[in-house]
Amino acid sequence: MIDGTQIFTALPSTDQEQLIAKLTEKVFANGAKIIEQGAANNTFYIIKSGAAKVRQEKGTPRELAEL
């Protein structure tokens, strides 16, 4: 799952294996809000398939990116 993901390429393979062992898969419905702007969060998300939109909701709402 993390093979070829640039942020993890510097990790030794043993560290990558330990990381993979701790990953859990979550599936989100189309249009679901995953993280709310300003909310505390300690989760790191990797998009395995599909896409995610990054939106600014405070101030003038707008789409910032699509990942």
C-alpha cells in the first residue's frame, strides 16, 4: 500500500513493514466529510483509491485542492 509513496521511500523496509502492520483501512462514502477544519485530529490518511477534495469552510468557502 505504501510502495511508491514518496513520503515513505526514505524509510528502511523494516520500518515500512512495521508501519504497514499498524495501518487500518477505512472506507468513506462519496461526499463524506473526513476531517473538519479546526477540529483536533491525530490521524494520518493515505488515499488508496478514489479522490478527496480539500475545502475551506471558514471565511469564504472554496475548494483548495483535489487529491
